[in-house]
Amino acid sequence: MSWIVYLLLFVSGIFVVLGDYFAKLWSVKQNLWIFIFSMIAYTLSSLLFIPVLLRGDLIITALIWSLVNIIGFTFVGLYIFKEELSVMQMIGVALGIIAMILLTWTGWK
């Protein structure tokens, strides 16, 4: 698998995390520009993700993309928006990340 495909997948994941960051920020401030930034980030994420599917299976590609998102969402929620997770929720996030890693371990064909 070409490094450019992995880069596109990673950047696509980052844009969806940015989209969620701006969406959460919009829910607090309700500023039109923040909403627009959110939509732009979501659109860029999709535009970068679609070409990746030409090189990889949907299941593995989506799982790797989801792994990037879970880590990004967790970071944004915990450290930027100061959200809190219970111990059970933290265990769930950790198990979810472990599950994603195990499911994608062999990678693409």
C-alpha cells in the first residue's frame, strides 16, 4: 500500500475530527462561520476518503479511519472541551481502540 493512501486516510480522519470540533464549538457559540467551517471540514474528509477506497477494502479502510477518529474525538472531548468519562466509559474507549487495532492488524490486501 502506497504511503500516499495512508496519508489521505489519516488526513481524512483529521478533517472529520475538525468537523466535529467545529460542530461542538458551534453548539456552544452558535456562530454561522463556525457552522460553515464544520461543513467544510466534513466535506474535505469525504473528498479525501473516497479515493482511498480505490486501493483498499471498505471494511478495513473504514476501521482504520474510525480508529483515527476515535483517538481524535477522545482527545478533543477530554482536553479541549474538558468533558469527563466515567471509569466504565474509559474502559469502553480503550477496548474499542484495541478492537479496531485487532481488526485492522493485517491491513489491506
